[in-house]
Amino acid sequence: MINSQRKPFVAGNWKMNGSNELVESFCSNLASSPAVDVVICPPAVYLSKFSHAEFAVGAQNASEFAAGAHTGEISLSMIAEAGCKYVILGHSERREGHNESNEVVARKVKATIAAGLTPILCIGEPLEVRESGGVFDFVKAQLDAIANECGVNYIKNSVVAYEPIWAIGTGKTASPEQAQEVHAFIRKELAALDASAAANVRILYGGSVNAANASELFAKTDIDGGLIGGASLKIEDFTTICQAAS
């Protein structure tokens, strides 16, 4: 069961999907809940269209730089002005497809916190690392990079999302036991830096979460909700997942 001292958190990552019609459908039909923090992270062009939504909105990425000569990038001040409270950072599709190293992600986390926004920090291993038994070392390196750049205070100002790369968009899902094992490891690593902050930080699971498996995943002690991909494009499924978290 989700820990009572940590409010459940469910974020939908629309990735490069969406339309004006989908935005309006979610704004009209997805309600906020006192029992769970709900966030939708659409493509940047739709961010300002959620101004009348009852739930929070987040960006899928942000530049580490201030506004200026960075063609194609979006600054954190622009993201905040569009009404965002959260920013997804370090997603594997950014790390792998856009060459974002642990150090680049760490700088983005630092800039996001400085801008008064909350990072949703994605970490997780590829299949070959899991098969070789190197999951904990891989995840620790990702976390250490953030701590080295930001200091320990990042823990109380962030949401963490464990997303095993081999389970993202593949239909494969880590078993609840596999997910819990890594979530517990993450919390232990964070507790070594700040035990109080680690006890309160929300750690989400992401990786083919859907309406059918959400309840079983969220029943685990250290899983505080989910970062949802494909199922976040279907309001009925996403609502079911939010209900499972609450």
C-alpha cells in the first residue's frame, strides 16, 4: 500500500502525442483529487491550453540555459509562464536519443529547482544492465550525478521516477517485486544523504503501467504512484490508474 505519509502522485507523459481535441477532453473530464497529485505533461505547444484544467501541468523537457541564443530550446522561465509546476528530466528517450548524459541531466535538475519548479527525475537501466546484474550500480551512478551537482537538498524538491528502459513502450512491465526492489534501493541511497527527505520523497514507477496492472504495482511499500506513457492518452485508463493510486 502506498505510504500514508506520502501523497500518491500520478503523471501522464504524452510524449510526442496529442491534439487540441485531446487537451479539451482531459480538461473537461479529468478532475483533481484531494487523495492524489495528478499531472499531465503534454508536448510544449499544448502547455498553455491547460490554463483552465483542475490538475497540474508539466513539461517534458527544459533547457539548462536561460533564454537566449539556443534555437529550438525552451527555457524554464517560459515553462513557468505557461503554467507548469513540473518538468520531466532524464527520461531515457532524452538520454539515449538526444545524448543527455548524467551530468547534463544533473545541470537541468539544478536549474529547474532554482526556477521554482519540481523535477520529475527519471532513472533506470537498459536490458543488458539488468541481465548482467548491474542495476544498482547503474542507478546509483545516475543518482550520484544529481547529488554531486545539486547537493542533498534536491531530494526534498524532486519527484523520482524509476523507469526500467526495457519496459518503456515495450508492453513489458517489471514485476511488482522487481520494481519494489529498486524503489527500496533508491530510497536507501537517498536516505544516506538525508533520511527525513528520503522518507518523504515520492518515487514513481514507469514502464508500461496500465489500468490492469496499476493496483498491484502501487500496492508495494516504496511505490508512490506512476509516470504513465501510452495509457495517459486514454482518459478512462488514466482515470482508473489515478483511482488505483488513491
